[in-house]
Amino acid sequence: MPVSASSSSLIYRGLKEGGVRMVSALPETWLVHLIRMAEEDEGMTLVRLAKEEEGVGISAGAHFAGVRSAMLMQNHGFLAAVNGIVSCAQLYRIPLLMLISDRGGFGERDPWQTEGGLVTAHLLDALRIPFQRLESPGHVAHRIAQAQTLAYSAGRPVALLLGRDLMWEE
Amino acid sequence: MRRLDALKAVYPELEDCAVVTIMGAVAAELQSLGHRPNFFYLQHAMGLASSLGLGLALSRPELRVVVLDGDGSVLMNLGGLTTLARYRPRNLIHVVFDNESLLSVGGFPTATATGSDLAAIAAGAGVPRTATVRTLDRFRAAFADARAANDLTTIVAKVEAVGPSAYVTDLSLLENRYQFQRYLRDRRPKE
């Protein structure tokens, strides 16, 4: 599977350096290495979800309890989580770090991913969720750290869009 | 059984718990009995009270977490029951007040009015202990059993479709949220 193991490791290391001790996730091709790393890490609680919106509640609970968390999901999972993001994370000022695989852009071969790719950035803008793209290994650690810093200072959700050039090796 | 009476019946038991409620009547009625800093009212995000409780329970195994849920909310996040069961936090008691309706928005019937059985759904999802209770005595006993069992329990309490005259209280959402977080922080075990 041509999902980049080295980029996945960099992202995972970024989360660990940010003190993340819980991740919620739904499997998606680009996230397989990240989910396996979380699974094998005794210092990480991996919560496998039935639907992404649950992850917002779980992260809110973890935050109240003093645990740093992150959500791993595909952009369609972000679409599925929107009400929770607005009416839990934004309403209650939860610092929510969302790592979203940005499927459906240039290079996408799966027809079913293409509509989600068209709306993801626009929806983030509409929700006033600050985001950056993770596109090359050089800026991964820095951008994860910056995103987390803003999430906590603003008390709001922030997103990192994982791009094809970072996650996929052909 | 009226939900307010059920809440009164277990109110003293909630003193040492981290309590998460759904919006609407449950939040307003619990506040009417007396707000405490360990009560958090999730005043929207229907369905996520149990998920928030799971996040708390997994993060802080030393806490006892009580989620006060409702049929309308649970029906919006049935998948969450499978997640709850999968991680089986032994420190979480999940109470579902089932009045078979969406009371605060006109009283329209939910699917539990036509036979959907939330305790059976929870059991089918893998929640190890479930019960459906219809009287105050049975509710009190089921709650005490859940405490004693130290295992994930879903109690479906069938209640009348009656609620408070108003749902908005003078406790602001963010005041409640920060107070709750501070309560949990102050009780954090020393590492």
C-alpha cells in the first residue's frame, strides 16, 4: 500500500510531542499507518468510532478531564461531524485538533471521493475553522505544533488537511 | 414515574460523580434541584452526551461518570452505544430517560413510542449491564446496583412526558463548562 509510512511517522511524532494521549479515528486508507501506530502505542488511547461526530464528544470529555486529544478522519468524516463541531466544540470552546485526510483533489482516482474534495476547504472557511495543509515532510512538525497552540489559545477547533503529496507515494 | 422524581431519587448519589446531561428538560430539572460544579449540561449536540461521558471516563478512570441521556438524543447516536460498549468504561453509568417523545419541541413521538427498545439495543451493542425500569423504587435500585457493580450499565427509565415550564436557566453555558473543567482539574490525582 503506497501510503507514506515516513510521513505518517512524522505526523504521529508531532502529535506525541504535543502531548496528545488520546486519538479517535475511523479507518481511511491514508490513515492506516497512523491508526496502527496509535494502536501499538501503550501511551496512547485509541478510540475507534462508529461515526466521526462521536469523536467531538470524546475529545470534549477528554479536554475537561485534562487529556490532550486529536481526531483522525477523512474529509467525509469531517462532513459527518459538523453538527458536533458547531454545537459542542464551538459552542463550548473546546480546543479540538482535527487531522483530516483531504481526499478528492487533483490525482484522486476514486470517483466517490471527488465531491467531498470540492467542499472541504469551503466548509472549513464557512465554519471559521482555521486550517493549514500538511503537504511536505519539512513543515509537518511545525504546523502540528502551531495548530495545537492556536487551538488552546483560542479554545476552538482547528484543522490540518493531510494532502496527497504527503500521504501517498506512487 | 416523573423524571423530576427520578432525578430527586438519585440526586444525593450524584454528589461524588462527574455528571453529564443532555439539553432540555433533563438539564433544567437537574438544575432546579440544585446545580453543583460537578454537573455539566450539554445544551446542544444531541447524541453526544454519552460520547462526552466516554471521553471523561477513559481519561479519568478514578472518576465515576454519570450520563443523564434521553430517548431522542440516544436515537441520534445509536452507533455511540457500540463505541461505549467496545471500550466498556467500568466507571460509567448511562441513564436514559425515555419519555417516548421529543418533549421540548412539541412532544412528537420518537421510535420508542412504537416499540424500539433502547435497553435491548444497548444490550445488543454489547453494553454488559442493562435494565428498563418503570417505577421510582426500581430506578433507585437499578442505580444502586450499577454503582455497586462497577461496570458499564445502561438504565432505561421510562418516564412521563412532562417537563418544566421553561428550559433556559440563568447558568450560562460557558460558566458551566469552565466550572466543570475546574472541578475536574482540582480533583486530578497527583502523578
